[in-house]
Amino acid sequence: MSIHNKIDRDSANAITNALSFFETPNTNVSVSSSSIIELLTLNPINITPYHFKIHASTNYVDLAKCYVLTELRIRKEDENGRLTNLEAADNNVSCCQLIGHTIWKNCRISINGTQIFEGNSLMAYKSIFDYELTYPQTVKNSYLSAAGYYDDGDMGLNGVGFENRRLLFAPSADGTQRSAQFIAKLDVDICNQPRYLVNQCEVDIELLPHDSNFLIVAPGATNHKYHLEVLACKLYIKKIELMDSLAFDIAKKLELKPARYPMRKTSLKSLFISENRTEFNANLWMDQVPRRVVLGMVKNSDFVGSQKTQPFNFQHFNLRDISINAGGVNYPAAPYSLDFPNGKYVRIYHDMQEAIGYAGTLESNGISMQRFSTGGFCLLVFNLTNSQEDNGPETFDLIKNGTTSVKMSFNEPVPQGGIVLIVMGEVDSLLMLDRNRTITSDISV
């Protein structure tokens, strides 16, 4: 008979869950009922921006389950400027990647008249940053197709992803014009946290779509100009009715202290780098130091919108070095010495995956070294927290104030037409709602 001993006397006892014969699961006694509500735009569908209003009621709102459904159709201009249906010859026209999200140029959200989110006309790039970097490849290849995501492999305009998106709008065999439906979560800060919005709050949502030149990809088109039409736009939200006793307890608690919503607040900006430059310096933020910074560079023509190219083709432009200075501290501490054409970029690629949280894990966001270098996925990520670890949304980092700036150098001059540097910063933020449903926040919009 063998003798069993603990590896250490201070190790506590544990029993396998398979022996929990006398326990029963907990019961949710907080929610009385819930329902999914469909909201239509307050203005006609041919007038932008689109406005939605969630009226104040006794119900709570789960903003994490806020989805926008769009029905889209591609048409072309004839010689007289009139819109006509696609024909069989229009076999090389599609929409851009993740169209359910990237259709939106800007989004504004207000609660009880106080604006809490502004997309700064860069909503499409925020969604690409969020989904390309953080979502696993398995999700991209499955559920995200509902939002129009089809993996291109690289940014080539003849890949499988481009073809799949093209077929969504291609005319049928009998010449009937097709439309396609997409549904996507509203990708704003308040909707990326799990807490319910308290009752008696009025929410105003404004969505501004991009121009067709940005959204349409038609590399083979010669004389025709294509337009993306929005046939329908609907908002789906989840409303929750709490048990009376719990709702009364929350109302009493609100008399004493406000409801708190911790979240990651994002700030986006674009910076133009003119042609023939080999160095670039710029101040990004002058107040709170962000916990993470994401950067990507695209051609200026792609950023403005061209139907012959992809707007999300992030290139390295033969970058030699890049660093972020936050409050007097340089990230990284040891400078990069990059040479992308000769394969010298493994460290900055590793730092990107490390800052996202995929390095050393069994998951993958699908961005290989080759795609990072030449496939249009050259996204640079810097973790600026004190521990340089992402401890999840449940943990705040100590606030640091100071100037956050970027310094870049290139091995060769910036090409003709210039490039646009798109930057997204994430900071810890706390939004509060008091008993009068007045919004206060530690960060201004």
C-alpha cells in the first residue's frame, strides 16, 4: 500500500467536482423577463446620418447585445449618371472587408443628452483593429461572415475572400439584382462592457456611412463608377425587466451612490506623412497616457477612398524604427533595427502578438509573419501599462499623465502621394450615472 503525502503542508485540501453529489446549481433570481426590440431609423433610409433612439423606460438595456442589421446593394452609374443594376460583365466588383462594421465612418452616442462616444470619422479602422488583432481565426472563419468578413489570405484583389464577397452582390443567372444582409455588433466603448444600462435613460445613436469610393472594391473597372446602396438599416437591442424587489433595491442604492461602468475608452486619430520624408515625429495625446497604442499605415489614396484598391492595406513602407514616448519613457527600451525587405522584423512582430495576448498561447489571430510583412496586416501594437501586461477589463492600471508621442524613421523616402498613420489609443475609463440619470466621466469625449 502506497503512502500519500502533500507536496507541502500549507497546500489546502481540494475535492473533485465529480463528487459534488449533494449540491445544486445556483438560480438566477434577478431577471423577470427579457426581449429583443427592433428599432427603425428616425429619418428616411436615403438621408444620412441614420438616427436611432432608445426611449427611456422602466426596463434596463443590455448594450453589449446591441446589433445593427444592414441590407446593401451594389449598383453602377450609366453614361447619364443614373444608377442601374449590375450585369454579368460586372464580375469584378465587391465590397471591402467586414462591411457590416466598416460601412460606418462615424458614430455618436449620447445618454440623456450627454455625448459619451465620438468615432472621429475613423470607425472603420477601429473595427478592423479590434477584429483583425483580437479575434481568433476560428471566429473570423465562421461567425464573422455574418458581418461580411471573408479571409483574403493577403490583400490581393483576386483571393478567395474577395470572390466570396463579390458573389454576395453578383446578379443571378436570370439577371436579377441581388442584395446582401449583414448584422454586426455596435463597436463602441459603452457596448464593449457587460453591465446593463440602468432604467429611465434615453439613448441617441447616430451612424454615418462611408462614401462608396471607400466601400467599393472594383480593381478591374474601367469606365463605370459603382455605388453601395443601403436598402435597410435596423437596430436590435436587448431590454431586461428585473424582479421588482431587486429593481427597488437598486433604486435605493442609486440614491446613495452612482452606477459605475468601467470600460476601455478608445481614442482615434489620423496623421498625414508627406512624400519624400524619412523621419516623422508627432504628439499623439497630451493628457492621460494610454494603456495600449495600435498603429497602422496606409497609402493616402487608399485612406481617401479608391474603388481600385483596398482601404485596409496596412503596409510597412520600409520602416526602420518606431518608438512611443509616454511620460518620458520610451517603448521599446531597446530600439528596433528593422529591414522588412530582408526579413529583419521578427521582434516587432513578436511584440505585436505579445501586446495582444496571443504570444505563447494555443490561439491565433491568423496574422502570420508573412502576412504581417507583405500581406497587408502590418499593425504595430505597444503595451504601455506599468507591468506591460494586459490584465483584462476587470483590472485598472495606475493612471499616468504626460505627453504620448511617436517617432518613426524609414529606410527609404515615403512614396509619392504620402501615407496616413492611423493611431488608436486605449485608456481605462469610468462612466457614472447618478439618481437623476446625469452622466459623469473621468474622460472628456
